[in-house]
Amino acid sequence: MYEKITPPDTGSRITFKDGEPIVPDNPIIPFIRGDGTGVDIWPASQKVIDAAVQTAYNGKRQITWFKIYAGDEACEQYGTYQYLPEDTLLAIKEYGVAIKGPLTTPVGGGIRSLNVALRQINDLYCCVRPCRYYQGTPSPHKYPEKMDVVIYRENTEDIYLGIEWRQGSEMAQRIINLLNTELIPATPEHGNKQIRLDSGIGIKPISKTGSQRLIRRAIKHALRLPKHKQSVTLVHKGNIMKYTEGAFRDWGYELATTEFRAECITERESWILRNQELNPDIALAENARLLEPGYDALTSEKQAKIVKEVENVLNSIWETHGQGQWKDKVMVNDRIADSVFQQLQTRPDEYSVLATMNLNGDYVSDAAAAVVGGLGMAPGANIGDQCAIFEATHGTAPKHAGLDRINPGSVILSAVMMLEYMGWQEAAELIKQGIGDAIANSQVTYDLARLMEPPVEPLKCSEFAEAIIKHFQ
């Protein structure tokens, strides 16, 4: 079945049921070493993973690694521009769970991004980026320990779908002409808007299916958290892009109040219930006035609509969510994207799970990572219903390749996510403990060492791995 790779003789495949992995005790897991510093990072990471599994399970569980190729290393094996060979795609599909280091963005090879291609080919619609602070990690923020969020980013839609046309091309001109002469004039809300003739054109699709399957995973994640962390924030720019990002928010609320009705409460619903609990005799109109700022300035029609909303909430969920019961539910709210950017800097402890679209998620996850030590400490996962790929979130840094100095933390923490996804929690906890203790003892690679005060002598990439293992208990 394969052209240039041979699967291991031992081990078993991970399978899936209802979107969840069924993991044997001896899974075969394909790995992509990664370009540039992947030559240093992967050996260090594999050593930590294997040591954690051995320490946690004493031989009862074991990973069998299967080397596959992508990026520059694939071109060396398969030929020029063969950045993503069919062997690799087949292996990931067959074995279900894979892990990889950083990959080069090809130049002239026909693939815009290997990472995006892997997500779209395997329908890995859910990018998961946890950002958690490890004590002792240098940070530009005064209270980085307040940051402990998980970002769920939709992976397959939005402008990252890559449907666009170059300025001046025939297709761009045809689309602009269609929009300017037919579609925009036929839509009264667009008024006299026109697209400049020298524009490039891109398409931003946001679907109900894509939105809700992402938000579903975000809510399920929140349900696994301690009670005080059970919240999901829908991050959007729906005040401007009403039918794409605004729809994402609306579809999120719809999902929370139908499929997860017993487990969820929306922020507006909680305000209505709280007002009723504080004053059981409160009139519907007064509850509506407390709910909506500027209520008295609204038209009578809008006031009636809000009163009806209050009445519907009280009639439908008072018995199941009222009298304080809502406090034990997953809180679902929404925030405008630019507001979230600054609030993650100023009050990150108010957030737990963020669910958002592709472009917003890209920005927000990197911004959150900066608070806890940068991309060197930022893991990532791309998850679908039949496959999952865990990855470093930083670049290849080729000038550091082969010097045994780069921080392997992103891949190692991605492995933590992989182990948790597999249900191997004991091994995952060992690695988190090892990394935390190593950093707390100033046993770090140069990227962190140079920011510590006072500065410390940096460890090599391989030495950092050894330090992590020594802190296993």
C-alpha cells in the first residue's frame, strides 16, 4: 500500500466511534519529525513521551512509532515539490492519530500551507490551543498565572479556505462586475456600495454545520472541567459581519439551548433568572428593564420583544435552571473579538474555553501564548471525527537547526494533549509535572533562560528533555 515507508510489525491501530478514539494499549502512532529544528526537537520529545508512558504504566502500555514524511524531508525522500506525499496522507488516515514538528511553508510547490492542507484533507475541523502558565516561565505580563484558557478554533472555513482571485484576473473582474451590477443593487441594505475595480477578491464562508460541530466540542470540553471553569465564550465580530460571524454566535447559542439545554445556561438567561430570584414578585417589564440597558429609550415594539424573551425564559427553564440551579451549568456567553484581545491581557482569569472562527482563532491563540511564555510553550491539536494530529505551533527556525538549543516544549506539550486525548491521563500528568518542575528550577533552554532575572545558564534541547524526565515522580 505504501511506496517508500513500511508500517511497524507490532502495535495496533486507533479506531473511532462517534467521533471519539478507541485506543489499544499498544497503539501505532505516525510521527513527522518536522523541518529545521525538528531534527533536534523530535528526538528530545520522543524521549520524554516514551519515558512518561513507561513510568506511568510500567510496560502495560507502549507507543509504537511510525516515521512518515512531510515538508523538506519528504522532498528528500520522494522528489522535488513532494511536500505532502500520498504515503503520509494514507498513514494518517489509516492510523488515526499522528504528531508532528514544525513544517516549512512551501515556495513554488503548489500547496499554500502544509498545516492547512493536512487540516482540510483530513477534515480536522477543530484546532485546540491550550494556554496555561508554568510557574517560573518568564513573561512580559505581571500576573501570567491568571491565564488558563483553551481556544477552540474552527479549521476548515473562513478566509483560510483559500478561495480568492488575484486583482486584475479575469475571474476577479467577472465577480466584481456581478456584485456591482446585480447582487449589491438587489440587496437594499447595501445601499450604494461598490467594490473598486482594482480589488482582489476573497470569499469568507461560515456555515452552520461547521460552526456547531466546533462549538459542540468546546462545550463538551467545558463539561469536563472543574465547576468554576465551566464556561464557553463565543468570540466573533458579529457587530460588523452579521451574516457570517454574527451567525456563528447565533448558531452557538442555538446549540447550547437545544442539544445542551440541561447542561448550559446563557449569560442573558442567567441575568433573567437572577433578577427573578432576587425579587420573586418582580414584574416581567421590570425584569426586562434590568436585563436591557437603555430599555426605556427603546421603541414599544422592542420593549415588548424583550419582555417576551423574559417570559419565555421563565416559563421554559425556571424549574430546571432557576433558584440557583443555573450556577452549576456551563455558562455560554459571547464577546466581540477585539474586546477579547485586550481582556486576555487585562483579566484573563474571567475566561476558560473560547470558541471562534479560523482567523480570529489564529490571532487570539498566539496572543494568549505570548502571555504564558511564547510559542515555544504553546501546544496545538487538530481534531476531526475520524482523525487527530498534534503539532508544534511555532515555525521551523532553520538557523538553529542541528545546534541542539531550541525549546522542544511546544511538541512535548502537544504530546500531553495527545496522551489526554487517548485517555492516558497518568502519563500526561507526569509530563506536565516534569516541565513545571524543570522550569521552576530554572532548567530551561536559551529562549527562556535569556529572559529570566537573573539570567541562568541555558540547557541544550536534549538536556531539557532529560531534566523533565528527572522530575517525574
